[in-house]
Amino acid sequence: MTLPFLRKEYLLAAHPTTWFFIWLGALVLVPAYPYSVVFFFAMLAPSLDLVYAKQTNDILYTALLPAGKAGVVLGKVLYTFTFQTAMLLLTIPWALLRTLYIQTNHAGINANMTYFGLGLLALAVFDYLFLTGFFKTGTKIGWPYFWSTLAALTLLGVMETLPHLPGLSWVNSVQPAALLHQLPFLVVGLIAFIISFFWTLRISIRNFKRVDL
């Protein structure tokens, strides 16, 4: 049931820039760069896809299919979370390669466990606020995107600030011992991301069923 909707999203509904954004995890190879920008692009891509969906009447078309409004939400939520997951998985090899040659990022946090964990937490918050907000109307993107991005960027700002606080320099390290201490960040981020998927899907379906298309 889910695979046809997901395939339709990637083959027909995804904005062409999606295939460019998915490789932007390679930015962690830049010696001095704010790597939190990678998560910003992971949030920007789904919003562009929804704008594209509005312009092409994709949402109305999908709602007319047998699965109805629930199918619309299922496809969009699945697409968003799988896209972001793929983008982060593609970022991991670049982060490992960078760690072999560059140990310090003077422009921000290193691409370590803390980075991925808090980044996943930021994406979880963004996806929930953005998608549930969008599906209250099925048309309005601006305010849901503004508030969800503001919340996510606040978390990313905390992530970038942590290494500069007294006694927390270990959150920025890429040494094996420090990475072990950073593991809770990754675990919390993963759990939040998974929970966000189910909450976002459930509440978005509930919200969209109330919308008169």
C-alpha cells in the first residue's frame, strides 16, 4: 500500500532540485563551514516539493485516487522522512572521510555523534510542525514553514553553541572516547525522529480529513 505512493512521490511529485539537495551532505568536507546548513537543506527540500505539488495540482490529483486524503498525507510524509534519512546516510561517508584528514572545524561543530543526534532532533521538530501545519489547510505553506524552521534553527543554534560552553568541549570532539560519550545525543535524536514520523503521519491525516478541497 505504501510503496506505490512513495514511488509516485519520487518519480512524479519531487521537485528537480531534490536530486541536487540529497548530495549536499558532502558539504561536511569543506574545512571550515557551518555544517548545520546541511540540515537546513534537508528542511528546505520538502517545502519546495510542496510548493511544486501545489503548482501542479498534485495534491488534488492524489486525493482523487482510491486512497483519498490519507494517501496524500502518507505519500508526502513518507517522502519527507525517507528523503531526509537518505540525505543523512549519504552524509555519513563524507563525515568519516573528513575525520581522517581534518579534526577541527573552526566555523562550527564537527560532523560527529552530537551533530547527527541534535540534527535529527531538529528535523523531527521541523517535520512535525511543518507537515501537520500544512495539512490543516493543504494549501498554505508560508507560516508552517516559518514557525517550524524557526524552532529547528533554534535547536541547531543550541547545537552550535554547546562546544563553547565551559566543560562541554567534548561534544565537539571526533576522538573515539568522546564519541562514546556523545552516543546518547544520537540515540535521543533517532528516537525523536522515529516518533515524529508516526505522530506527524497520524495528526496530518486527521487535520487533512477536515479540509474541504
